[in-house]
Amino acid sequence: MKKILVPIDFSDVTDLVVENAKSFAKALNAEVKIIHVVPVLQEVNLQAARGVGGVFVEPLNYGTIRDGIAGELKNEHKTLHDIKDQLTRENLKVKTSFIEGKATEVILSQIKEYAPDMIIIGSHGHGYLKKVLLGSIAMFVLKHAQCPVIIVPRHEHKK
């Protein structure tokens, strides 16, 4: 196993996913490709225009929305490079990609293009009903991958 694909979404499970990828990469002397998929910006603008529950609540300032999205993308891009720098400092071979598109389609194309020997992805731990109705990206990857898939669950910390 020489190539590990690691889709991340900067949720609360991302750090665990990266830690698992780091451990496997060190143990297997494997290259890691970390990808982050951002939604198509036109779709984000449509969602913002629809407002809460699909009801147009008030006139929107598209410049403010655009600037907010741009700021968020800039932060995510920096975080992705920070993760790459951290792993590179630990002598790991790391590639990163910041890709716009639908998550399932982008991940599937990356599986075909990169041909990983393993995929490590996080799970948000949503309830059964939501998974049945909406599916999950982790389950999609598990279904379509031709290599081992490690699904890292979100751990809820109890106080």
C-alpha cells in the first residue's frame, strides 16, 4: 500500500481522520493525498438566495455573501496547507487538492484518477433515519471504492 486518499471536510472529525492517515502513512511508508471538496459556488448562492426553509426572508446583499464565501474558502485553503505542512514536517509524502464540485462526484473521480490503495474518511455519526433518507458520503465511498476504506467515526466526548 503506497497511496492513501483522505477526503476531509473540516468538521469535528477531521483531526481524527488526519491522525489516522498519518499513522497509516508512517506504518506503510505511503503517500497521502488529502482532498477537500467545496460546493459549486452557484449552488451556494442559490441556497443563500432561498433563505431559511426555501422562503426568501429579506433582500440579500450578494456582495456580502460573496465576500463571506470567499473568506471561508480562503480559511479552508490555508487550513489544508497547514495540514500538509504539519505532515511534511513529519517526513511524510503529502499531496493536497482543493476542488469545487459535488462531494460524491469529486471523490469518485479522485478514486479513479489517483488509484489509492486505501481511503480514510470520516463519518459524522448522523442517525439511521437521516442516513436512509439522505445517504452519507462515507457510505458512498465504501460502496464505490475498489480498495480498503477506513471510516473514522466522530467521537462524542462525555463530561
